[in-house]
Amino acid sequence: MTGPRYVYAVCRPFGTPLQSQLTGIGGAPPALLRHRDLIAVVSTVPEADFGEEALQTHLEDVDWLAVTVRAHQGVIDALTTVTTPLPLRLGTVCPDDSAVRGMIETHGDDFRRVLDRLEGRVEWGVKLILEPEPAESAPLAQAFARSLHERLSRHAEASRLHAPRMPAPAVPPGRNLLDAAYLVSRAHSEEFVELVDRTRDEAPGVRVELTGPWAAYSFTGEEAR
């Protein structure tokens, strides 16, 4: 194959094939490039769009970025059904296969360490949204958000809080009270989902949103960012 190689993720070898109709960036099917005991999931992309200068320009194009993010995410989601991937940063491009192997050679120890930590685990996202309720409900809602995060963290192997951080001095209606990610083993994911579901009616005026399971984006460390 010729042309730059877009790299979606690094993972351990896996036996279950990816779905045959899967496509990635620009409609190209992803391929598996093995180097030693690791696999890079890659596809060929056009130099005109993914050369260094062109890529920087495209990343400022909201429409182009949205399409690219969806294609990138689609490949990661497909990988998550058959293995534990280490997602790489959006826009990770190497000039050719040799450069991909060089990246694995250079960062292989970091990749292996993160993959060992993430093996058999997925990420769940939880958001709490304050509905347009009377203002006096906000303090109770914030207390509920703190309590829920503590409970969910006890049932997860790790957690990450995204902005806004808690506690917030004031939370207007329609704003996030909590935006957090939780690293949970696949074996305990059903229990985690049930725990979230049981909390949905605990705080009137607060909407609980659960997403996942995802690849563990929030727990990959700097190696993938």
C-alpha cells in the first residue's frame, strides 16, 4: 500500500476478525499492521488531506473534523467489540508502514504497560444534567452529584472528572452537574449499569445520562494523546 498511514489504535493480536464492511477515514477499510507482539490498526489516507500542513488546516474545519471524528470513532468502537484497544490521538499519521513500526518500536513499552492495565476493561460515561427546575433545587442536586460520583467510583477501578469540576459555585438549569468517566471491568459492567439505573429517580430535576461501553479513552495516559 502507498500513501500516509492513519493510525487508529494499538492493540494485542486478536483472533476475531473485524466486520468486513467496516470503513475508516475516507472510506478506506482498516488494516492490521503487526510489529513484534503488537498490532497497529491503520488505513491509507491521501497526502493531500493528511500531510502535515493540510491536516492542520483541516483540523480547523468543523465539518471535516466531525466526519473524521465519526470515522475514527467507528473503527475504535468496532475494535472494542473484539479486543482491548489503546486509542491513539485523532490525526495520528505516519508517512508509511516503516514509520508505524518505528513508532511501535519507540513507544512499545508504554503501549504494553497501558494495554496490560486496560485489558478486559471498558469506559462508561455518566453525566448529570440539571433540568429547568426551581432554583432552590440546585444545592440538593449538587449534593446528589457528589454522592453519586463517590458511589460510582467505589464500583469502578478508576474514575476521571471532566469539566465542570465539583463542587460548582452555581449551576444554572440545563448545565452539567457531573461529567465523569469510569473504568469498569467487562465482568462488572452489568452491575455498574444497574447501579446507575437505580439512581435515576433519586434527585427530581436531575437527568442522569449513561454512555458506553467505550474504549478507555480517559485512562490511556499521555502515550495515546
